[in-house]
Amino acid sequence: MKRLVQLKWIVVLVWAMISILLAWKAPAMEPLLREKGHIKVPEGYASQRAAEIKSRHQQTENHGTSVIIVFHDRVKISGHEMGRIRGTLERLEKNKKQYAIMGLTTHFHEPALKSELVSKDGKTVMAIASVDPGGKSFKTVRAALQKAVKTPGVEVMMTGNRLINEDVTDSSQAGLKRTEAITIVFILAVLVLVYRSIVAPLIPLLTVGLSYLVSQFIVAILVDKLDFPVSNFTQIFLVAVLFGIGTDYCILLLSRFKEELADGKETVAAILATYRSAGKTVLFSGIAVLIGFASIGLASSKLYQSASAVAVGVAVLLLALFSIVPFFMAVLKKGLFWPVRGDISHHESKIWERAGLFALARPFLSLAIVAVIMVPLLISYNGKLSFNSLDELGDNYDSVKAFNIIAESFGAGKAMPAEVVLENDESVKSKDYLALIEKISADLAKVPHVAQVQSATRPDGSVMKEIYVKNQAKTLGEGLEKSHNGIQKIKSGLTGASGSLENAKSKFKEATDGIGELEAGSEKISAGMGNLSNSLSRIEEGIRNGSAGADELKSGVKNAQQQARELQSGFNQLYEKYQLVQSGIRQFISQTDQLPADVPEQIGSLQAAYRAFLKDNPEAAHDPQFQKVQQAMNELGLGTGNGNDTIASLYRQIDTVTATLESVDAKLSAISAGLGRFADGFTPIINGLDQLETGLNQTAAGQNEVIRKIPALQKGIQGITDGQAQLKTGLSTFGTHMNELSAGLDKSAAGLGKIESGLYDAGSYLNDLADETSMEQSGIYIPDALLSNADYQKALGHYISKDGKMVTFHLILTENPYSNRAMADIGHINRALKDAVKGTKLENAHLGIGGVSSINRDLDKMSKADYARTVTFMLIGVAAVLMIFLRSIVMPLYLLASLLITYFASAGLTEAIFVHLLGYPGISWAVPFFGFVILIALGTDYSIFLMERFNEYQHLPAKEAILLAMKKMGTVILSAEVILSGTFAAMMPSGVLSLLQIATLTLTGLLFYALIMLPLFVPVLVKMLGKANWWPFIANQE
């Protein structure tokens, strides 16, 4: 120390050069904080596994930060306003690159998501953007995006986990600036009151201020170059701890220096004496604090590790205290306490003197007072924690406002759902895997507080009933029932048609026989025409004989015409009966058209469902009722895959009947027309014969004309004869077709009877299956039509990665995702997930659960493990320092016990204030850890201050030694306590809840320790133990 005093100017110059160099090289802290200060869960936890799986498989457009854009109005958004919102989102879509947007999900582009993105009351619309800042800062991208989404007529805000964390950072930075200003003003005011000097207060501020700046520069370089842990707590803890303990140490050093000068020592001698006594105290106190904060580095959480930067600050502070403070002492000498003149001696503490006398005189009453104050707080403390980041900010930030709007409009779980991630070694884009995904979705949906599961088989969160065999069986059963009814009608029609055809066969025979008689009559007419021709040839022999022959011929022709008319009338009656038969057949055919068009497809689905059911329920094959159904289905070919062949055969028979009816109808129509023409053909013959008879009577001169017309009459009669032959042939052919048709109808009716019976049995079984089994028991069958649906394929891309090896499930919880209950739900989800994949093809898949609730659950598990580990190492380290410094094992034990009592009592009071009085769900999760480290480290300082002076008076009885130490150190400790409490109280206006709670815990803890435990608890134990205070080094003390 003497050498440092001699080289004081060089020391100051070195400090100046180092400070300037570090300031030049160190990057700004705030950008580093935004880039590297986010809370991350270490490897091995469920949320981190989910993040790793997603990073390996997720597409680029989905790999950014999710930003939820919220459009809101106090009344239902009008169509005009909705158009403006659409325009805003379309502009974002067109300018993705400008706003660093990798993907944009809206209900305008995906109408199926309307129920998910538009609130039921129509007041809120959401859009989800995936943002990747790239080389830009997130703060810059956010500002540009916030400006771009402004839409006239509606309120627009953005939220998301990253945005909320950014706002926490902004709030912390603003709070840091307020804390720095308040701390400096407060410390300056207290020091002026303590020293009644203008110069002395400046020394701690300059020393600690320089230490803080240099420490911050070093930490910034470490963060930038070595990824040293950093968080929102880093700078504010540096300010609070360094200004707190740094000022305390300066007070201790300056107070001892003041004592040494008052004792008449020269400046250098006073400096040396100060550092031999108080300097040693400061060194060991600083080492204890350094060990406390360095032990935080053993934690696995980056957030906890970030507080280890305080250890760097404490190391720098100790260097400054042992180099810069001696410089000011040596240069300013007694002027350091200007304008105080005369007596500059240190004043003893009257408060601690009276407290010590009371504790030593009435030890049990003193302990009772301690118990009355501390025990209720210890008993009431239950350690309830909160992980709600929203409470850190309040409602002044848009990210919190937007989240609250989503929670009110859609439910809190909608904004930040839990995300289950599975990674398989092969693609899951197949029917079997999709069926398994639906099974997992159904199991997850049963977990308490899970409101909805969105997955590859539930894109909009609702169950796709069409993929369950139960519903397929119901639909198919209804279709089969319609088919059964239709086939009954067809069968009835076929049976009736067959009977009508049997009745018509006798009529067809009579018609055929009538045609034969007509044919014979026509031949007689033709022969008569031949005789007429001969008679005309012999007309010269006797005109009268010719006239008589013509009259006889005319009578024969009229008789033939009458028979032709009778034939036509009989045929028409036959034709009418045929049309009745034809009508019945056509009605039957029309009934086949009423069958469901997808009967073959339904039969195919029936076969697939039938086989799937047998596969999933092999025991059903032994059921007697099921065996009957199986036999009926096998007869129809439904059980063997030939069911569609039976139906196709039926359709082919119906087509054949239809073609035959059309052919016969055309021929009968032609025959009817031919008969008409045949009967009408006799009329000109009769007219001709009349003319012939008249001509014969009038004159023989018409003989040549008559002879000329006879061949034409013969030709007409021959045509009639030919037509009768064709008619006879046609009717014979039709009769043959009638026999074939009747046989076909009988065969079809018999086949339909079997189909009818089989369909009835199958329909009954399917209806029983639909009515008596649950969806899960009935099994799952993915139709081909669903897989080929374009909209479904698009939705599928949201839940299955491009390579098909990663599957995601979004779980909408009924609870606020930041709540403790939501965190507990993640545990239930994790167990349900493992049970769901057990024994399946996904049993060996890598599993992870992401989302805010899962992250917070992992943070809870991690913080508990870190807390136990860090507390253990810290207590061991502090105890070791105390044992070495105090040369005792006993004193460190009751000092640490007093600190532990103080911590839990102050934690109980903090919990009572914030949970029971202010209504928060719990203490912020990081508060107990940081509160413990800070309070134990700083409380150890006060213990060392007091007990080091106690050791100086070891030649006195323990009672007298502790009382004298309390009088000498009371003012110093109380002044230090006021300053340290003030620095932490300066954290309260930061606006960050966790900092406010840490400040409350630390402030109350320091007050408890300085006003209750040290003056009332420790003296009683010192008196009770006597010389045992220095055990096992009692001999050395003696």
C-alpha cells in the first residue's frame, strides 16, 4: 500500500488510459442486450427439444419470429373497414422483403381459418406474420412493421412472445436510467449528511462511478466476443450492487481514515493503518460478495448466469478501492472532509449501543421480540411463483394490450398455444400415419384444460367425422338402406314384368296364327286375280260372264279387307297389352336410376371399412351374428372384394333389357303401321273393281284399260302377302325375345333377392356399429378423396414439414398460457403424448413441447435445480470466507443462520405485499434466486463489518467486546444500510415488476438484518457462547 501511495499519480494515469481504451473498444450495451439477452432454456428440456426439431425441419417461411397483428374496434368491424384491413395485409404480402416477412397467414387467403382469425363478435381480426430480421435489428423491423399495419378506422397493435420480451427490455433500459439518476442523487445526499462535508461524498461517487463504467465496458466486450451471459438484470444489478457496497466500503475506509487522523497520525500512516484494519475488512467482504455472485455462474440458466457480471464489477471495485481511494486520501488529506474543522473524530452509534445493552441484559426477551417479528413471516411464506411476463409491464405497452384483446376475443390460449412436436425417421404422409396422428390428437384433446387440438387431421381444430369408421358406417348404412328399399322396388317390378310377359305369350300366339290366315287369304285373292285375267282374255266370249266374275272378285276383295281390319284390330289390342308390360318394365328401369349414384363407391368403402374393422377387431370374427353377416356378404362378393362385380352384372342386365325393349317397340310399331297400310291397300282394288264392273256394263271398249290395271292389282296383293310373311317372322322373333326377357327378369329378380338380403344384413350390422361404439373404438379410415383434396393438402402443410418427418400439434388451452395452471397442464400433455405413441410406429419418435407455457415450465424446473445448486455452493463459499477471516467455525454458523432467517422472513413479507395485498398470482420466478444471492452477499458484508471489529477486542470478555464493536460500527453499518437500501429502492421506479420485487425483498431484508438480527439476535448468541465464539481456535484467542 505504501508503494501505491508513492506511485499515486502513475496509478491514476493507468486508470485513465485503461478506461479510455475500454470505452473505445467496448460496444454499446443496449444492442447486445437486444441481440443476446433473451431468456433461453438449456438443452435437454422439452421446449428446447421442440425448438431443435423445428430448426431441422421447418420451412424458411415458418422459421422466423411469430408476430400477431391485431385489428380491433369497439363495435363490430364493418365491411368497409374489413376491406381496408384486407388492403393493409395485401400490401404487406406484396412487400414481404421490405418488412422482413417470411410468411403471412390471414383468413383472406385461407378462408378455412376464418373462425380462428376472426372473433365471433366480429370486433377483432388477427393475422400472423413470420418475421426474420436478418441483418437488421428486430427493433428496426418492428418499427417499420408497426407503421405499415396502421389502418384507418380500426385500432392496430402487435404482440407475441418476442415483442413482449422486447418491451420488457425497453422498460428495463428506461428503468436503468431512472435508477442511475436516483441512486447518484440519493447517495450524494446521504453522504453529505453522514460526513457533513462537500468533498468526502464525491470520493465514493467518483470511485464507484469509474468502477461501474469500466466494469460495464469489460462485460460488454465479454458479451460481444465470448458470449458472456447478459440479461435485463445485468446493468441494473451492477448499478445497485456496485453503488451500494462500493459506497459502504468507501464509508468504512473513510470513517477509519477519519479515526486514524483524529488519533493524530500523519496522512500516510493513517492510510496504512486504515488499510491494515478496515482494508482487510473491505477485502474479505468484497471477496465474500464476489464469491456469492461468481457462484451464479454455476447455474445452467443464462438469466441467472447474467448476474455473474456483478462479480466482474466487484473485482474492478476492489481494485479501485485499493488504488483510487488511497490517491484521494494522500492528495486531499484532512481537506477530504472539508469544510469540517476541528474535531473530525468518528461518532459512536447511540442506537446500536442501546439495542446491544437491551439484548445483553434481557436475552430471552430480545429473542422473543425477534421471534414475534420473524416467525409469522416465516410460517406464511409458501414460495408461490409467477411466470407471467405480462405482469412485468402493465397495460401501458401495445404488446400487452394486444394480448389482452386476444384473450378477451378468442381466449388467452389462442394467442400463444402449446405446440407438440414429433420427429420421425420416415415421412408421415400416409394413411396409416394420418390415422395415428388423429389418434394422438384425440388423446391430447382429452387432457384437462385443453380446449382444442389443431393438427394434420384437425386443421381447424374440429374433429373430421368422415375419417372415423363409426361415421363412415353410419353414412354407408344409410346409403345401403336406400339401396335396399330401391332394390325391393326393382325386384317387385321385375317380378310383375315377368308375370305380364307370361300372360302376353298366348296373345302373341293368337296374333301369329291370325297372320297365317291372312297370308292364306291373300294367296286366294292373288289366285282370283289370275282367274280374272283369264276371264278378261275371254271377254270376247262373254262380256256378261266377265261382269259377273268382276262382281264376284269384288266380293272376295271386300271379304279380305274385312279380315285385314279384324287382324289390325286384334294386333292393336295385343300392342296395347304389350305397352302395359313395357310401361311396367320401364318403371322398373327408372327405379334403378333412383339408386344412389355412388353405390359402387359405397360398396368399395364398405369393403374397406369391413376389412379395417376385421383387422382392428379380430375377435369379432368369432361372433355368431357377425358370421351370418360375413356369410351374406361373401355370397354377394362384398367380403371378398367382388361386391362391385355383382352390382355391375345387374346394371348390365338392365341395360340389355332396355335395349331389347327399344328394339321390340320399334318392330311392333312398324308392324302396326304395315297392317294399316295393308288394310288400306284393298280400297283402291275395290274401287278399281267397281270401275271395272261399271266399264263392262257401259262398254266393251274399256277392255284394254282393265287388262292393263290387273297386273298392278296382282303386284299390290303380292306386296301384302310379303308384308304378312315379314309380320309373321317379326312376331316369331319377338316371341323368342319375350321368352329370353322373361327368363332374364326372373333371374334378375332372384339375384336382387340375394342382394336385398345381404344389404339388409350389412346395413343392420353397420347401424349397430355406428350406434353402439365410440369413435375411437370404431377405428379410423382415411378416404382417398380427402388426401386428394387441394384445400386439405394446403392445410396439411401447416402441421407436417415439407420432408414429412416432423409433425406438429397446436393445443389451445383454456388457461392463460402464462399461468401456473397452464404450466401444470404441460406436464399432463407430456404424459398423454408418451402414452399415445407407446406401442405405435411413432414410439421411438423424438418428442418436444414448445410454447410459452412449456418454456415457463422448463424455466421453473431449471430455476429450482439452479437454486438448490447455487445456494449450496454460495453458502459453502461464504462460510469458508467467514471461517478464514473470523478464525472461527461457530461464528459463521450463527451468522449464516441469521442471514437465512432474514431472507425467508423478507421473502414472506414480499409475498404478503405482492400476492396477498396487491393480488399478483405469485412472486416473479427470478426474484427468490436473485434476492437470496444479493441479500446473503450484502448481509455478509455487515456481518464482517461488525464481527471483524469484535475480533479486534478479543482480549475483552465477549459481552464487552460485542457491545464496544456495536458502538463503533453502528453508525457505519446503519449509514451503509441506508445507502444500500436506497440504491435498491431506486430500482422501484423502473416499472419492471421483478425489479420492484427484488428491491422490496432486498430492502426489507437489509432493514431486518440491520435493525433486528444484528443488534438483537447476534449479541445474545455472542454472550451465550462466550469464548466458544472462536471455536475451535479458542486456544489461539487466549
